[in-house]
Amino acid sequence: MDLEPVVRMKGVSKRIGSKTIIDNLTLDIPPGQVYGFLGPNGAGKTTTIRMMVGLMAITAGDIEIQGASITKQFETAISHVGAIVENPEMYKFLSGYQNLLHYARMSPGVSKQRIAEVIELVGLQQRIHDKVKTYSLGMRQRLGVAQAILHRPKLLVLDEPTNGLDPQGIRELRSYLRQLAEEEGTTIFVSSHLLSEMELMCDTVAVIQQGRLIDVRSLHDQDAVANEQKKTMFEVSDPERARELIGQGQIMDSHLLLDIDRDTAAAINERLVLSGISVYRIAVVTRTLEDQFIELTGGGQIG
Amino acid sequence: MGNFMRLVQNENMKIYRRIRTWVMFGVILLMVLFFSILFRLGGGSSTISSWDAISQLSFLYYLATIFAAVVAADIVAGEFTWGTIKLLLIRPWTRTKVLASKLLALILFTLLITVVFFLASSLISFAMYPENTTSLMYSDDVSPLAYMLEDILYRYIDLLVIALFSFMISAVFRSSGIAIGLSMFILFTGGIFTMLFNPVRYPWAKYTLFVNMDLSQYRGGQEGVAGMTLGFSITVLLSYVLLFLLVSWLVFKKRDVAA
């Protein structure tokens, strides 16, 4: 397996007028991963993706896909990419099949058999010859996935793919993406502002705010997760006094939160009870990515 | 990479799989038939030649021009309105090639609608006036068929210029409404403009699109107003057409696809 990054963003900036939308973004996306791109609305996720697929010009820097520059070798670079940029818009007056045929004609080596295979993968066999205007949003999303993977791209780019999908649609999409990453080795780059969604889908998450990359972290590094993200919560009758007694911790919603291991938790429990403080509940709480994200982005102000 | 004709095939699919396009052809056939009947009834017992009948119907070619402008207006702007431009431009084809495929599909459409129009008007005219095929309107030394074909050519050039203008506006403003509106403006104010700004009095008017669009003014080797010649008008038209295409190409190539 080569570990050359599939996508290489090198000091990418985008300025429109005097406004800097993306500021010197450098990011490598390793192959075979589901890579999340997280940020509040207006952080520059969509702009970055549009530069990645050549829909927008890059003001400074360059983006390489499989070693080919999207600006200088567009046709080579883009042939490795399948994408859904925001909602999958289709030709409504054509049938689903005609839409796929349209995109199949534009990529070399997509056979009729491949089209049938993809239709089956996304489960649209029953309705593929109906006009797209009769499709539900979920079906359009499936068709969107189908057009994106027709030519077996090495990189699949999805911009806010779960927007407007119902929970079942989201789950389906998630399972397609996992399947693609695991079975076909496709690298998937997916943007979202839905943090919980990213936690369920991604191997790695890059966090962007106001056009700047502020963090990249792995979500499958279990030790780091265990140490960094877990706290022990005590629900007690008098949290203030409990904190004084223990000499550490933070109070949240009349609960006391502590960074401790299980043995210490038992000892603290004993001390609290002996001091006459009632302990109603002890639980380990996991700090979600969402909490971390809000911490990182300072509550997500759009500036 | 790949085969360029498949792109044109795609553009054709997007034109001919729309019901709208078939309504256009239907309207043309119906109008030709309707006016033939009207002329026949209005003419009473006197009969005219089939060739004259065809010529009588040729004003309906305006319909073809309007429809060509509508298709041209949608061919680029439609992709933006539908949002499909985002999926169209992320294929292994440069924007130049995508635009070229649209241009070629448009030109094929203008040829098709022209052929349909003249076939329809010829067939209906010959069917309605089968007994008298010698023209009263044309002198003996000119073959009516040659005359008609020359006429078609002049009218087709007019249509093509308008369609390409519409194509440019479509690419620049991404709005088919503006493209249709402005093309219609050119189509219908051309005559008025030529009257208001007669090149004899206003020498600069020679270089405007309007006064050069009707090439039939030079028919039979005639000289046009203010010393204009066929060669001059062709040069002016060609310059405008190249300008339209250049502007379309530059804007389409450079544009950030944002919405």
C-alpha cells in the first residue's frame, strides 16, 4: 500500500476582493480513510471543496490529487475524483438512468454493466427509468452517490451530504461510505457542520474555522480518547462543599466533574459519604467531539 | 481524453429529451399549416404557384429564430439554474471542451429547426397548390429552387447570429430570461434601428450588427446603402460572432462556480 496522500493542499488561499475566505491551508489526506472536514457554517468548507474539484480558482497555493495539480493538469487530477457538491442536482426532465448515462459518457471506460452495478449498489433498480422529478430527496441522494462512484474514483468528495436527509437516509449513506472505504479502498473526504455525524463516520477529522485549519485529530486513537475525553461525574447533595473537600473538579449543572481513574473515584466516594454528603450517582461521561469542537472554535462565532 | 462527440450526444439528449423542444417543432408545423390554409381561403379561386406559397410562409421563420434563441439561452444558463453545472464541470473535460460541445449542439439544433421549417412549408405548399408550379413572382431565368435556397441561407445567417448572441448572454449572465429578452430585442428592433440610424446619415451605423444582419439586401449583386457591400457585411457579422464566442468562452472559463 502506498501511503502517498491522495490529496495534498499546499498553502491554499482564496481571496475574493479584499476578503480572505481561505487562509494558507495545508492539509494531506491519506489514502483509504474517511476523512472529515468540520467547521461551523461560513468557515470555508464549501469553498475549499470547490477549489479541490476545480469549480473555483485558487488564489495562492495549489491542490494535488494523486500527484496531479487541479489547476495545471485538471483533466488528469479530476479523473480520480467523484463528488457531490451540496445537494445532488440532477436533470429533472431526464430519467435516473439517463442522468447516469450522461455522466458515464463523460468518463472513459464506464460500461453499461458498470451502470447497472452502481444502480444495484444504491438500490434504485425499481425506479431508475422514472423521471428524476418524481424522486424523493433520499432517492436523489442515492442517485447522487451513484453518479459520483460510476467511474470508480480514488477520491470521493462529499459536501454536507446529510443535509435534508431523514435519519434513515443518513444511516444508509453512512453505510455506503463505510462500504466504499473498506471494500474498494476509496478515500472519502466529507464536510459537515454536524459533529455527531462526523464522529460516527470518520477516521480523522480536520477542523477549520474562519478559513484556517485549527486542528487535525484521529477519532480511532482509543488511548487518546480514553485519557482526554472521559470525566467522572458525581451527582451529590452539595456540590460546592464536595469540591472544597476534594480540592479539585468543576461544577456543571450541580454535578461535580473530575478527571480521575476508577480507584480514585471509589476513594472519593467514600470520603464524600463519610463527610455526610449524599452521593446519588457516579458516572463516567465522555466528552463528545461536539464539546471539544465548541471548545476549539470558541462557541462557533462567525466572523 | 475520451471522445468529444459523446459530450455533444449528451447536449443533444438534454435538448431533445425535453418536451419543450417537441412543442417547438409542433408549433412550427401547426403555424405553417394554419397560415397555408388561411392564405388558401383568402386567395379565393385564384391560385398562386407552390413556390410563391412557400415564399409567402417564410415570415414564419421568425418562430424558428425565437425558438433557437430560447434553446441557446438555456444551454448554459440552464445548467446554472438547475445546479447541474457543479456535476458537469467535475468531469475529465476542460471547460473549453464542455462549452464547445454546447455550441456544436446548438448549431445542430439551428440547422435541424431550419430544415424542419422549410421542409414543412415546402411540403404543405406543394400539397395545397399542386396544379400550378410555375412561379408568377420569379422571372424565368432564375430557378425558384435556387432562389429559395439563397433566401434560406440569408435567413439562417440571421438566425444563427441571434442564437449566438443569446448563447453569449446565457454564458455571461447565467440567466436564460435575460438572454431571451435581449435576443428578442435585437431581432425586433433591428429594422427600427436601421431606419432611425440610416448609415447614409450616420456613418458609424455601418458597423453595427443591426444594419448588416439582412444579407438579402445584396441579392443579385446590388450594392447596399452608404457603399456597404456583401463582403463588408460578412466581415462585420463575422467579427461580431467571433466577439460573442470569445466573450462566452472567457467568462465561462474563468467563472467561479459558487451557487
